[in-house]
Amino acid sequence: MKKYCLLLAVLLGGTANVFSQKKGFDYNFYGQVRTDLFYNSRSNSETVDGLFYMYPLDKNLDPNGEDLNGNSNSDFYTLYTRLGVDINGPKLGKARTSAKVEVDFRGSGTTYSLFRVRHAYFNLAWKKSALLVGQTWHPLYGDISPEILNLNMGAPYQPFSRAPQIRYRYSDRHFQLTAAAVWQSQYLSVGPKSNKAGETGTQKSQEFIKKSCMPEWYVGMDYKHTGLIAGAGVHVSSITPRVNSEVTDDNVTTTYKVDERITGVSAEAHVKYVRHNWLVAAKSVLGTNLTQTSTVGGYGITHIDPVTGKQAYTPLRTSATWVNVAYGKKWRPALFFGYLKSLGASKEVIDVLGTGTGLGQLFTGTAELTYNVPHWKFGAEYSLCNAWYGDEFDAKAKATESHTVMNHRLVLTALFQF
């Protein structure tokens, strides 16, 4: 045991010496230890066993009429414990240099308790402009997100993703222009699981954006003045669902090379006002195929070539809006409301691919109370989510008849921040 303690002391001492020898650098270490206890009244669409919670699953009745998704669930986690470092470096020409590296223990998918990179980027800043290169928040997430205890930060109403990107910002007095080229890493687009023509099994994969050879694009403008941020942006994504198609005729399967692409244009508007312990924030998104941002949607198949199996697509459209109000400092109550509606496609479709494509509407109402003192936060949050699942759909994949499914969720959280 003494040997291990001695080794640790040497390593820490060596690290400190390295930092002290880096002239012109300034390091600020930070982090948190976070614990989350949650309860759901039924099964839900989620990742990490309910930590990243989305919406209740549809009813799945057994032969006796019992709902297989009607089971409650609960668990306790520390996976969002976090470590990070902000770095200010020496100038590069006339540019001020900085960087950030931040990790947590959430892992990926269903692989828990492993380091996961949250942010990793460097930034070059001039008098009025800045260039960021690396992974950080997706521009659709932006600088405005709801203040809630749920770790999904308002998804699927709020686009949620951290992504590799090259982002340029220009600021002049109260206005800020943002332009970014964005790729995918941990949050991925949905596409076909099979190359067989007409099959609509889905998967999330990085292959769809890699094979498109085209990043996502975002351009937005913000107005900032005395606690107010208001702005809007436009986002374009273009992915390649398949490059090969398998067609079976008379029990003989032939593979064809195909050129497929689905392009979507989305828009968002946001506002946030902070003054005298008040927070009022809202965002509205008209989204097309934004499955890589933890929301609902996808695209439909409009045509299948009878010879090659090549498929043509059209994006599914969704409208999502959230509003968040909070007041206080030490004791801080907050309310959150989110509403999402599936608008279907602009063309008639044969079938659809995506996430939550069976939803017609979605509503969430949340109430929370947090107790905040230096370095500590304790909170409790109750959330009600009502999902309308389609019983009948028109030719453009929009629900015309639906039934409701409801989930009650309780979250208890404690954070030690350093």
C-alpha cells in the first residue's frame, strides 16, 4: 500500500512540475460528483437504462391484454460524474489561444463506467472573431438550453448532441454570427440496417454521414443585450443511406451499386432572458431528419427502382417547442413545458425510417425544486409525459387517429461541484 501511495505522489508531483514548466499557459481544473436516483411508472424510449430519458413506449399487449411495457422501473447512478480542464495558452500571432477537455463516466450506448469525451477543442480568438475546432455542443443545442435536472436537457424537444465541428463566430457590439461545419461522433443519424431493397429495419451509424462526404451546415444570428439573448438559425444535413442494394429475383440475390441521398433543411428560433433571479427561456425547432440530435423524426421511402432497388427518400418533418421558467437563487423552483408534433412528409411515402415515427404528438410538463449553496446542489423533479401514438396514418406518414400513453417520472439529484 505504501508503494502505491508513493507512486501516486510521484506521478502527481511530476504532473505539477510539467504544468509549472509550461510558460504562458494557465490551467483551470473543474468537475463534479453527481448522483441520480430516478423512478418511471412505465417503460420508455431511453439510453443508459433510463438516465437519458425520452418518452414513454407504446402499449404492447400480450394475449391476455396485459401491457408488456406497463412495468415501472427505478435505479441509482453516478455515471455523470465529470472532470475537465480549461486551458489558456500563449498567443498565436494576434490570436488568443484556449482549449477545453472534459470527460465523464457515462460510456456509450449500454457500455457503462467508461471514460467518454464530452468536449475536446481548441479556440483561436481575435478582437471580433473566433475559430473553434474540435468537439463541443451542436449548434442546434447552442447557448440556450432548459434548466432542468433530467440529464436529457429537454430532449426530444431540445436538440441534444455534442459533435466534432469547425465553428466560426463574428461578434460586433450586440450581434453575433455563427457558421459551422459539423460531423458526427457519439450522436448518430438513423438509417437502414439492411441493403435489401424495401426493408426498413433501422440502426444508428456513423457510416451514413461518412459515405455522404458532406458535413452538416449551420448558420445563425444572435442579438445579446443586458441579460437577453435572442436569435435564429438554419441547419442543413445530407446523408447517404446506402451505397449498395440487394435485389432478390427467383431466389437469386444480386447486389447493385446505388447513389442515394436524403437532404433536410431545419430552422430554429430561441430566446433567453435572465434578470433579478429570473430565468425565462424558450426554443422552437422545425426539424427535418434530425435523428442525430436526440429527437424524433427520420425520412420516408418514396420510390424503389424495380431493377436496381435504388430508393428515393423524403424527410419527415417535426415541430418542437419548449418553454422554461425559473426563479430564485438558494431555493430555486422551475417549470418546463415541451410540445412536439409530427407533421409527416411533404410527399407520399411507401414506408418510413427513423426514431419515434409512430408518434403523432408528445407533451411533457416538469416541476422541480433545487437547493443551491457554494459547491453543492440538491434537487427533486417530477415530470409527466403524454405520448399520442398513431393508430392510423395518411399517405404522408402523418397520424390521423391516435391513442395516449403516459409516464410519471421522479428524479432526485445531488451534486458536489469543484
